[in-house]
Amino acid sequence: MSATTTFMVWIDQDLCTGDGICSEICPDTFEPRDDGLWVVREDAQHFGETIVFDGTTGPGKGPDMSKGMARVPDAVLDAAIEAAEECPGECIMLEPFDQAAIDARGV
């Protein structure tokens, strides 16, 4: 199972205010980290397995910041764009899908 995706997303934690509006708008793509900042994830319902890009290691984990790009399923792309537009820290970065960047994540 793999959703159609034309965009990727990552969060610049240096700009994140911890507001959490992103996960209210697009819960399939954003989730809180233990330090109060938000990270991106690929959800199992869209991609077959859940990967949280929180900078930790282990099963279901991946790098954070710009190396932790999550694929955005086209089904929730409008919500991800709205989350980026509403983010008070302007920390949500949406980029066109790039297979090389996905491969470089190491997960």
C-alpha cells in the first residue's frame, strides 16, 4: 500500500513555536514530540507503515529537520497546505516530491 503523493513536508524545529495547530488541521501528517515541538510522520493508513521523523532511531523512526521529509498523501495535501499557511512559526516546509530526497532519509 502506498498513497499517491506529489509533495513532501518537513518541519524546521528551530522555528516551531509548539502551537500544535498543524496537528489539529492535518493529524495524519503532524504529531507532537516530547519536547513540545511538532514533527512530521508518514501514517500507516496511507503508506503501509508509520514512520515518525523525530530524530530518534529504531523501528518506525527517522531523522528530523530537512533530512526527515515525510511524503504527503495527495488525499490530505490541502490540509497540509492549510497547516503550513496557518502555522504561527512558519516552520512547515512543503516541497515537490523528490525520490532522491526520500531515498536519502535512510528509512
